[in-house]
Amino acid sequence: MGTRERVEAAVRFGVAELIPDRLRAGGWTVSVDGVSQSYVDLDDPTHLKMPYTDWIAQAIDRHWPPGAVSALFVGGGGFALPRYLAATRPGSEQLVFELDGKLVELVREHLGLDEVPGLEVQVQDGRAGVEGALDDSADLVVLDAFQGGDVVTGLATVEFFTEVSRVLRPGGLFAANLWDAAELGFALRAIAAACEVFPHVLVFAHPRVLARRQSGNVVVVASTRRLPAAELAEWAVSASERVYCLTPERLADVCGTAAPLTEADPLLDPVPPVRGWWSGSRLA
């Protein structure tokens, strides 16, 4: 972990880079083929630079009272949210399914992965990992899976979300980080799929994304018990990175609706690769 120089290595889904933050001594960006996968701060795991990670963290903090939780993650990257959870909720047990074993080893070697308490990482497909998990075995499930810059749309279906619901304990929280082009053809279908499975759903996104003016992150949080919608909406209005937190009904007023994404009715057109502010090109 000693070096503060950029590290580059071939991994399963491209060429990974660990890029030091010149403004924060413990800060690193984890990038694959020029697309930033994670930002981690080894000195302060509660510093969440990527806005979508902060959105999810805010939902976790308001959904659960202080204390340890049991968490399952699909997708690891630099493991920013598991680090956050370990720091803010000591004693939490966390299991991460990450398909790119070479990326895991790179992060383990240079970014102190083994120093995160309560964290277990399994190199395997996230869907298979969730399907193999026991009923009512997790308080929290987080979906944040990409293959380099490619969006994994097969993990945003009614069928997969039903598996997530099975794994969650009653009242547990599910959070999914999605990415979509300005048309929102994928995100709206994924949100509809979440609404088919969970009675309580909220959506976070930047205003320009909701206005279909740019591509970007869309975070869905869902539960079988009521979400702290008013608190999260109030926080979103005051957040330094302007974001909206909307109910599905309010989202429909703004963006319309779409048919739920299912295995029988999949997305026919691929989502354009992740670009924009997330880019962290090794050529820059």
C-alpha cells in the first residue's frame, strides 16, 4: 500500500488503474478502461466523493437506526460503500460478490482491502451469489455492478429483484445504482421492475438526468417497509451535489412510465457505455 504513484494492471474486464488523488493523501480512484468504478479514501472511509455512493449512504443511515447490519453487495470495485459501512456501523458483517478476481487482487494489494473489518469477498457472479444466499439473511442488499463501462441490465429484472427480496429480512433495504442514457429507456423499466416487487420505492437522480438532457446515475432504493421519504427529500434539496429524491408517482409525472424489465421481456437495445464525469481515462 506504500506507493502513491498510479498503478496499472490488466484485469478481467479491461485495464484497471489506481489513480492517487493529489488533493487527499488517502484518496484513490479505481478506473477500468478509462471509466471510474470507485473512489476510496483510505484515511476517511466516510468521504464519499462519487455522488451516487452518498445517495445510497444517506438512505442506509436514515432507514436503519445506529448499529451493525448484515449486508450483501453485488459488485465491489474499490469497495467504497463496504468501507463506509464498516466505519459507520462497526460489527457489520458484509459479503461482496465481485466477478473480476484480478481487480479484487489489485485492490487487495494496494488499497488495504484486507484491513476492512467484517468484510468477505467472493469472486463469483453476483446473480449466482444472490440466488445461493439464504432466505431472510441480510438487512441490506446493494447492487452496483458494471463490467468496465458496460451496464449489466440483466440484474435489473423483476426476477432478480424477487431474489433480492427473498434474501432481505422483513423491512430490509435494497439499493441499486443504475446508469442510463438521456432517454432513460433502461432506468424507467428497472424502476418499474422494483415497484413490481417492493411496496416502497424512491429514486435519486440529478435534475438534468431526469430532464433527459444527459446520461447519468439513477439510484433506486426499496423496501417492504416505509422509507424515510420526507427526510431524504429534504436532504437532497440541501445536498452540495444537487439531486432529486422522488417517489415513483412523482417520477412518473416528470418522466413518464415504462413496462417492467423481465426475463421474458428484456431490454432489446444495449445501454450506451458509461461516460461523462465518471470518466477517468488513463490517457488524461
